[in-house]
Amino acid sequence: NDARVIDLLKSQMASGRLVSAICAAPSVLAHAGVLEGKKHTAHFSVAAAVPDMDTLSAVVVDSNLITSQGAGTATEFSLALVEKLIDKKTADDIAASICWKH
């Protein structure tokens, strides 16, 4: 409920800067109103607080927003961040180096 956090999230989204959240953290994004019109996911325990979440995808990338379901999806989430921040080749190289099939 901190107005500074809400303002920061709104500013980040509006400017097109990367915003990411994993597990229950997307509920903060929902509270800030920045998930409206965006594809997203979150941990099932916050489904009531995160309307319209994709319950089938471990990680959801929608423009500058990356969300993930929880600790078990952390590797896929991390690789999505690397792909967005650097490039797909780097994400693929990292995935291969850790024997991750992505």
C-alpha cells in the first residue's frame, strides 16, 4: 500500500522499462493496477488478488512485463530476463551450459 512503490511501478510500466515479478509478487503489480490489459501469471495462492492470470504458463512475457508462477519456475524466469535484457542467443547459451532445455 506504499504510494511510492505504486507510483514507481506505474512509471516503470508507462515508460516501457522492464518490470518483472515471480511467485506472489504479481499481486503487488495487480494492486498497483499495472496488470490491466497485460498477459500475466502468478502463484496459485494469490489467484484471488491477481485477476485474469494465465494458470497454464510457468512464465509469461508481455512486452516489458515478465511474470512467473513460483520458485519452481525460477530458471525459466531467469532465462526470460536474460533474453529480454541481453538477447536470445545469450539465454540459449546459458540454458545449454546448465543443461536446461528451453
